[in-house]
Amino acid sequence: MIYGRDLDCLIDEAGPDARPVHAVRPAGLEVWLAGPGSAYAHFVRGAGFTARAGQLCLLPGGSGIAGALFGLGDESGPHIFGALPGALPPSSTWFIGEGVEDRAAFVLGFCLGAYRFVLFKSGEAKPEGARLVLPEAARADPPVALSLSAARAAWLARDLINTPANHLGPCELAAAAQSILARNGAHVNVITNASLAELYPALHAVGRGSQRPPAVVRAEWRSSGADAGAPCISICGKGVSFDTGGYDLKPPAGMLRMKKDMGGAAIALGLACMIMDAQLPCRLELRLGCVENMISGDAMRPLDVLKTRRGLLVEVGNTDAEGRLVLCDLLAEACETSPSLLIDFATLTGAARVALGPDLPAVFSNDDVLAGIFVEAGGKTHDPVWRLPLWSGYNYWLESDTGDLNNVTEKSYAGAIIAALFLQRFVSNGTPWAHFDVYAWNDATRPGRPAGGEAQAMRAAFEGIARFVTEPAQQD
């Protein structure tokens, strides 16, 4: 599969069959019907259209459909417009009409809602959805260009997460990332075999149980406007292509969605693409740990003691807590270059989902200002995150009688905090760091959020990074 596909829900030019989509809120409906929509007032009222959120009314014309009226209710942000691709007639063509308050939000929402994963739909025609006319001049508008970048990155992350694990193992994930990053002008290395075992010993211990060997993607990029002193943004992603739990085996129901356990790497890759698209004035480092957690004669065992890149010896209290072992070596290496900002993404704990549910990723940070930036950015981009504490009082829960620390605690509380505290042991003092514990999945289809893989926290992270690199005060 070729990853990084075009947004085929968009076309450049309006043909003779293109029609407008008008947007209206309940408070403005009568004004619209008395003015621009006066020719349709009787029909719209008779159809019972009240402009509630997501309500669609196809307007009649002499040769069929003349346009559409779309209700916004009290909704804001892009996702409401994600209802349009599935509600408008198949194969129809539309352009943005009157009443749209934010064209960039319309474009992003339409593209997010138009996403379909149909790679493995053999023997049947792929559905032709509604398409949006977006001329080149409109695409060049900076807010719209950012929406297009975010949509492409979301499609990329979703495609990777949705691909079944037998088609996307560690090496396939690494190869896909290498190809995409190279197309964007990054310098990319893929580390495997003996070099990986030496450089990333804990990550290697997780991946050695699989017949499909682990790989680490390491990429560097610098924007055209950044000099050697520009801020360095370092991003790490957990890329566990499938997680059985190892010898602490998951029950069958717990494995059903484990193809998404590489969601952190997919989101990190999408974020890197957004940074490169926008030419943010920074230096970028990206590290993806691509492994598979399986059972075999060479798999790590409970109570094994593993070496890490930083030199700490970790006792394996649970082989199903492998994501933190993948990330700890990546974080340690990232800190060796003294980045201005270090962030990571991982589908790390079910405890974060218990605390915040599936739609609200947890963010942990060792810097209060930085945490505030990301929470605020999540609200601004309608990609929310919620801060949980790095509560140092629980650090002793990770103590080990055998090694320097355990990868889990025997206590049943605060699982997401414990995982974040473990990762913090591998972050150098003074390095601003944020850790995103994401679900990377939509359990059900909603406007702009089809069921399946999701690039959670990606837009929030981009907005936060953009603010960080363009406002010097944030780097103090």
C-alpha cells in the first residue's frame, strides 16, 4: 500500500453540475429565508428544516437539486462539517456557499468526514462520495493550507492505524515512514539487527520475541528558514504493530484492536509531516520504535532484568507494559541532543481511558507552562487534551528489589501516572517534555470522526509546537 494518499474528496475546478452548500444557524434561519434563500422559503419550512446541528435540506431546482442548506445548530469547529460527505448525494460536486463562518474549518471537517478505508474491500466497487470544489487560489490561503495539511496527516495516520497487522509489521511501518519522510525532504535512517540491539537494548528486548524483527526510524529535518541555533523539536512515537501482551497474555477481547498499538508512531509521523508542510522555523528530530510484542522462545519473560540505553536496569514486572520499554530508549537518545522540546505519543495505558474516556487524550508534562500551551492548543483546534499529574509521590511504587526500577507497580491505582513517571526517569533534567497517552481510535462513527484509527492530539500538538517556536518567551 502507498501511504500518504491525495485528498480525493477535493477537486480544483467547478463543473456545470457543482452546487453550493449554504450553512445556517437556528437564530439566522429566518433572516436567510427572507433574503438569499427567499426562493426556497416555502420548501424549507415545509420540509421541517430548523437548522439543528447536522440537518441537511437539499434545495430543489429546475433540473433537480439546486443546492443544499446545512444546519450548524450551536456547534463550532470543523467536525460538524464532517457530516456532509456522507449526507450529500454520492458522486455529487459542491462548493462553499453562504453562511460559512470559517472556510478553513469547513475544509478540514469535510476532508475528515470524507475519509474511507477501503483497501481490503475486494470484489466490490469503492464508494464514490461527494466532492468539494477547492480552487488553487483558495488552497493557498494560509488557514486553508493548514487545514489541508492536517487532513492529509490525519488520513495518513488513520490509514496506518487501520491497516491489519499482517500487512503492516515493524519493517513495513518503518519503510512507510522512511518513504514519507524522504518525500518531505528529511534525512532518514532505519536501524535494525545488531545495531538496534546495541543502541536500543530495551526496545530490542520487546521486539525479539517476534519473527518480524524490530526497527527504529530516526529522521532529521531543518526548515529553510532555520539556522543551526533554531529550536530543536524532538518527537518520539510508540510503534507496536501488534501487542499480544507477551507472556502476560492479553485475553482475546483485549487483542481485538491491538493493530492500533502503533497509533503513537502514526500520530508522530503525521505531526512531523505537518511541521514540514508548514516550514515551521525549527530543527526536527523524529524517532519511531517499530516492534511487535509476541510470544516465542526468545521473548522477554516476567522478572527478566533489561538493560536500557540510559544504563538503568529495568525489572519486567509485566510483559504487557511493553510500550514504556520501547519509548524509554528513544527518549534517552533524544535527550542526548539537548532538544528545546521533547514530546512523545503512545497508546500506553488503559488507565488513561478509564480516567478520561476514549476521546480525551491525557497529557503529562514536567513543565507547567508547556502543559498549559498544549491544553490551550487543544481547545483552539477542537482536538482536546487533558493534563494529568506527574505525581512524584508515587515514584517509589516503581522500586525493584532486583533492578534499578520496575516497569510496573503492584498497586492497582494510577496506572497512567505510573507509566508517565517511568518514562520521566529517561528524560534528562531541564528538558521540557510532554507525554501524550492516546487511544488513537474512534469506537463509532460521528461527524468528521469515522470509526477506526484516529490521529488524536496531532492538531493540538502542532498548534502548541507552532506557538513554542514562534514565541521566544515560551522557550525561557
